[in-house]
Amino acid sequence: MPRFTLPPKKKKSSKTPTTPVTPEDYLELGVELEGDGEKWRAGDAAKSARFFVKSVQNYDDGLAKFPTSFDLAYNKYV
């Protein structure tokens, strides 16, 4: 009976920061940071606030590079 080998698993490194390039990248990162802030809202208000501040800074950085992005502006102010 032939032996089959599975391909090696690709490791995802969530600790490696990725630099956003497109408006969609900035939006994705901002939404992720907001989600993390929501997760900590009940347990640690200070940590939650830090995530929300990072999210707004991310939207500001994205809007500086892509000033016509409606989605970034919408998420920043909502």
C-alpha cells in the first residue's frame, strides 16, 4: 500500500505586524482593532480604549494616504 504524506502546514503568525498598503488593508486592520476593543470592553476599560485609539489612528493614517476612501472615513466617525 503506498504511503501518502501530507503537505507541510503553513504557520500563521498573528504577531507579525503587516503594513497596510491599500485602503482595504487599512479598513481590515481598523475593524480588527475595533473587534479587539469590543472584546476587552467589559473586563478592562483602559485596554479597550487603547484598541479603539489605535483603530482611529489607523483610519487617520489610511485617510492621509487615501483621502477619497469613503469606507475609512465612515468607520472613523461611526
